[in-house]
Amino acid sequence: MKILSIETSCDDTAISIMNAKRSTTSTSFTVLANNLNSQIDIHIPYGGVYPVLAKREHNKNLPIVLEASLIQAKLNKKKKPVDAIAVTYGPGLEMCLWEGISFAKDLAQKWKVPLIPVNHMEGHLFSVFGKDKGKFTIPNSTSSGQAKIKLPALCLLVSGGHTQLVLIKKPASTKINLGWPIDYKIIGETLDDAVGEAFDKVARMLNLPYPGGPQISKLAEEERKHLKELEDFSGPRFSGSLPQPDHEKSSNSFNAKDNDPEKISFSFALPRPMLHSKDFNFSYAGLKTAVLYLIQKIGPKETLSEEVKSKIALEFENAAIECLVYKTQKAIEKYEIKTLIVAGGVAGNIHLKREMLAMAGKNIKVLFPAKGLSGDNALMIGIAGYLN
Ligand code: KG4
Ligand code: ZN
């Protein structure tokens, strides 16, 4: 069965076409086309996604991306080229979602094929099984053998709009059993900002371009490497001054004249909000505000030196990710989790991946999206659409 999928929940216009085949133990997908038109350049001057512009771009680009995808998949748009259409219905920017939904509806009517609404976050969850080209197979959670996805599984969804811990306990008991549980329970989520949103806002405070997540991540990684080199060279230079894991509050003994990276590394620590709360929830607004206060003390963002920016980026990333890893670990212990899935735009963060793999150890299977599939894409919508 051929499935065409459409994703327009934010600032990417994405379409994919796959051929899906089901067996008793797994589902195999062949990617026939996978295209994405990114609007990043258009939104950079606004420092974030400007919804009216995003809607206009989706409207303009959807027919173009469709045409390219059908040509790539060697399908004729005049005949019925696919057997079903999957489309993101939410969550996302409403006016952007409607562009994709109306486009998908028109195509479904024209080709007389069913339309499958897909939840964007469920799409992210299934992204970990995909590849952006060629073939891939998703084993059933109910099948046996090595490839089996063992339950209970836990999924950490981290994007620009969400930070959720989702528990996947038992296989679905639907009549047509595609082998995947549609039985999810959200056991924890952010009480305010999403983690990706915090990355983007902190990046803006540091005068870094949109989207800020990858920019912060790049600066932090370089700074981490730099500190490691210094440490290898002269011993643990910063011991005792870096924030401790139970550091829920921020501290900064910062002096307004100290725009000096050497002093800053010794003089501030950002908070790890809700690290020891008894639930699985998160909070990122306080961490973001702590960065704001720190920057206000140092001076106007336009005057921050590259070194200062790097040190703030590193400490912010450490704090943000420590909260994710710690709460995930607690949930793994409580629910005796066998498979951990980490997905969403922030799953592309190198430090998050490294820390999660180290925390999970050898006994838990950890799945991250393949390169190109952590951010928004249509392929994940096609997978979730088919399995639904
Ligand atoms: O899933 P996604 O592409 O869109 C939403 O559904 O929101 O996630 C986008 C978010 C943005 O906030 C972006 O800054 C963040 O993911 N992001 C990152 C990284 N790459 C993307 N955050 C931290 N580190 C990264 N490497
Ligand atoms: Zn997303």
C-alpha cells in the first residue's frame, strides 16, 4: 500500500511517499520520496516563526513539494497515485495546520482515497524507526525474537512545543493488530515552557540566530571540548565550581564589571528546576529567566563576548539536559522500562544523546531518530498514519 503524508504544523512544508507492507511480525517501508521545504531563512529576521508568513509559504509550497515528490516516486498524479493520505492535524500552529489539512482533503477527494489524521507528537514517537531513504522495518511490539520492541517502553518527546514523558505499557487490542500499542499515557510534562522553546529563547538572549537550539548546542559542545582540553593539560581546573546535580537554585556572585570569561566560569550556576519534585514533570521558565537575569547583570546582549556566550550556552545546556535525563531515569526505575525512545527536534542534541545512553546503560534499548528525522518531517507522519 502506498501512503502519502503531509506535515505543515510549523515552519516546514514536508511531503513523503512510502510503500508499506505488513507481515505477522513486522511492517516494512520503502521510501519513494521524502521532501521538505524549510522556511528558516524567511523567519530569521523575526527571531522566530511568524505564523501568517508560515501559512502563506505552506500554501505556495505544498503544490510544488507534491509535484517534486510524485516525480521522485515515479507516480502519475492524474491516476490514483497512492492508496491513502496521512496528514498532521495537531498540535501545532493552527493556521499552518489548516493549510496541510485542506490540501490533503482536496487530494483525498480527487483521488478517492482515505484521509488519516495523525497527531504530530505520535509522529515524532515513530520517527525513531524510520530512515529518510531506502527501506526500513518496524518490528511488532507483540512479535518475538531479537528485533522485538520490548514493553513497557518510555518515550521522551522534546520539541519546540512539548516536553513529555509518555508511558507505553501494553500492545494494542484492536481488531487489525499492526503490532503497535496505541495505548499511551502521559506521565509527565512541562508546566510552562518546552525545552526546545527554552533553547530558542536563551539563544535569542545571546543574540544568536533562529532556530536557537542547534546554535546553543554548537557553542556548548565547543566550550565543553575546550574545558576538557584545559583539564587534560593542567588537571581539573574547575573542580568544585561547577554546579552539583542537586542544584535546584541558581547562584551568581556576579559583578557587573566582570565581563571576563575566566571569572564567569567560577561565579555562576544555573538552576535545575524541579529536579527533585516527586512527579515526572518539568519546568523551563525559571531556567530561562535565570539566564535573563544573569545576562542583565553582565551587560547588553550586543556586548557579550564570544567566550561569555559559550560559557552561558554550556551551563544552560547542562542544566536543561540534566533535568531531562534525571526525570527519565526516575521513570525508567519506577515503571521497569525496557525500551527508551527519545524523539522530537531536541533529540538532535548531541549532549542529550550522550547523557541518555550513559544513563540507560546496557540493559535498556535506547532509540533516537536517524539523522534528518529528529526535526519535523513528513516521513514520521506516514509511519504513524499507516500504523494507525
Ligand atoms: O520537533 P521540532 O522540529 O518542531 C516542533 O515540533 O516544535 O523541534 C524544534 C525544536 C526547536 O526549539 C529547536 O531549537 C530544537 O527543536 N532543536 C534543538 C536542537 N535541534 C533542534 N535543541 C537543542 N539542541 C539541538 N541540537
Ligand atoms: Zn515537531
